[in-house]
Amino acid sequence: MKIIVLGAGAWGTAMAVSAAARHEVSLWSRSDAQARALQGDRENRRYLPGIPIPAAVRLRSDPPQALATAAAQHDLAIIATPMAGLRAMLQALPGHAGPVAWLCKGFEASATGSGGGLLGHEVQAEVAPALQAGALSGPSFALEVARGQPTALVAASPHATVRALLVEAFHGSTVRVYANDDLAGVEVGGAVKNVLAIATGLCDGLGLGLNARAALITRGLAEMTRLGLALGARADTFMGLSGLGDLVLTATGDLSRNRQVGLLLAQGRTLQQAVDSLGHVAEGVYSAATVVRRAAHLGVDMPIAAGVLALLEGRLQPREAVAALMGREATSEGLSG
């Protein structure tokens, strides 16, 4: 199979490295300078230092207007930009007939604001509704995938051909890929877990204990599921890899950038200081406002996500955010609680 990965950040590089043992892979960078550096070093020193890029991976930097032609020469195109770049990448593939999948997780920031942001499949419905598309998601850190450590992912798409191609492309000895036709559910899980991971990082940073962490993860999963159901997802999706699995990983894993944001805020860092220290995008910081607005627009109660947003916007200090959550009125356990 011929695969082109559009975006040479941590995730794009990791997936190109992972697939190169079995397929013909091209890794596209938006700049000639980055492509030359990758070619010369055979390593992505900024995003994945120490991970060799196999000689079989072809490095390229076609201009954006030539991306449609480049993608058409491959059996599968993988978009590996942050969520903020998804729309532009889809717009660069007008009339593309082949399957496309994205790796980004989150909500696109809304230009108008009141209705919240859009998930990846909703952006695609606006930009390229005829495209055969989907998402590759699940509990995974790019570094561990690139190292060949065992990982399980979800190939999500309403199109059986897209799901099958994603499985064929990435299922191997170290990566197991499960197919799922609930694209909305998989994307909600991937977006909301980033916001919830900031909350658990804050909890751990304040030394509130493992009981508190377990409570946040469990009730966060209920929030995630409520929003997913309102957006047409299936409840069982949130019990799987892209729901519970990705939430547990991102909320507890030391490689989680979103968790690191919470830890740094608990230490008294400003949001800008926390973000600057990461050197990579923490999608939860940018998705929190769109998650909360989208939930409010749909009438979905998400108190943990709302508390995270208040913290990020400076309306609450770390301990005040925790106190606000603990001070809520008692209610019954369940999705409506």
C-alpha cells in the first residue's frame, strides 16, 4: 500500500515510522527547510528526538496547491496536523477520490462562538462532504508508537472501505487496530479527554490523592458520554479505547501534555508559562472553550469541563476550581448526574 502522511509533527512522524516496515510511505512537511532537516538527520529532532526515520520513508514538501496531486498518487492519505489545521488540509484536497483519515483530536474553534466548535467529521462535512473519510484515534502517545511499543487504536469511519484500509495500513506486530463505525463517538472521546486530563493533572498537582483522581476520571467519563449522546454517538463507544481508554491514558500518563498543563497550573504557573514550557500543542487548552460552549448549546451539563475553562480563563484559581466542583449539590450517580 502507498500511504502519504500530511504533517511531520510528532504524530505524523510516528505513524510514518510505524507503517514504513510494511508499506511505501511518504511524509509531507509544510516547509522545505523542515523536509531538508528531516532528510539530513533522518530524525525529527524537534518532536521525536532519538527516533530514526527509516530510509524507506520518502520525505517531501510539495506546495499546498500540489497536495491533491500528491495524495492522488497514494492509496491512503493521513492528515497529521493539529485540529486547527484540519480545515485547510481538507480544502487542499478538492475533489480527492481516495480515502482520507485524520489523527487530530479536538474541536475546531468556532468563528462565531455561540454554538461551540466543530468535530473533525463536521469540518469535513462543510469542506468536502463527498470525501470518503474517517479518523484514527485511541489511547496512544506518539513516542511509544514510534518506539514500537504495544498500542491499540480505533479506525473510525461510516465507510467500511476507509475502516478496512486503516486496519490494513497500521495493524501489525506492535499496533492493533479495531474498526468502529461510530465516528462521532470516537471523536468526542478524543476531544473531551484532553480537557478532563487538565483537571486530573490539577488534582494530582495539588496532592488531592488517588480517590480524587478516580472520582474525576469516572465523572469525567459520564460528562464525555452525555455530550457524545447529544451529538448522535453510541454509549458503548465510550466504554472502549477511544473513550475510557484514551481518558485513562491522557489523565494519568506522564507523557500527556494536557495533564502537564494541570500539574503546572497547580504549581502556580500561568497558563502562558505552562503552554510555553511544553513546546508542543496541548489540545485541551484550545478545546476547553469549544467543548463547554457546544455542551451549553446542546443543554448538556459538563461541570468538570466548565471548571477547567474557568481555570484556564483566570476566573478561578486552582483550589477554587476544586472547591467549586466539591461544593455542587448532591445528586444520583448516572449519566444525568
